[in-house]
Amino acid sequence: MSAAAFWACLIRATLWHHHYDNCKRLVIDGGGELLQLGTRFTWTTFGVRVTTTIDGYEPERYLSWSGTGLGSRGHHVWLLAPTPGGCRVVTEETQAGFAVRLLAPLLRRGLRRQHPRWLAGLARAATAAKEGTLS
């Protein structure tokens, strides 16, 4: 899978729910389907309604956002690095706030389970798109 193919799936946030069952009711402010620098969207993840803004954007290399919800805040980063066989993807997230401190053990376990699923789902979608099996 190429960085370009993965990137195309990553920035199409309105389809994340197909690849990540922890994404619900995602709506991009002002409409549209694709993320870009400054895009603001709301969605439900881990049962919490979150307001998120894209604050880092370098096509096919770097995407980051900051979000707030339930008295907490977080920052999520996606790094894409080309490799001879395609690309390597790293995703990281940090969170802070009262709810995060209170629920840390459950949240940590959930993130460790759900984020690899999200990554795998996006990778499958990128591979399918490349092979022409996804519309």
C-alpha cells in the first residue's frame, strides 16, 4: 500500500465509520468529505462527543488534530513514511483532563484495542482502492 493510497482513505473522514467501528456520527463543519488544515468536525468516539480541529497537515506525510470532549482534551497524530514496499504508518494519541484521569485504565485498554483496528481498516481500504475493488 502506498502512502498516497493510505492518505486518500485517511483524509476521507466521512467514511471512517466503515473502517473504524469506534467512529460514530462524524460531521465536518460546513459539509464536505475531505480533511484539510483547519477543518473542524464533530464525532462520537469511545462514547464521547468530540469536537476536533485539524492542526497539522502535510499531504501523504503528516496529519494531526486536537479535540475536546467531556471535560478533556486530546491530540492525535498520523505519520506516514514511504518504504521500498509501500509505507509505514505510525499513529499516536495523548489525552489530558478529569475524565481521562478518572477512566485512564479503561481508556488505555480501549485505545490499544481500537487504534490498531482503525489502522488495519484504513490499510484494507487503501489496498482495495488501489486494486479497484472499492468504490
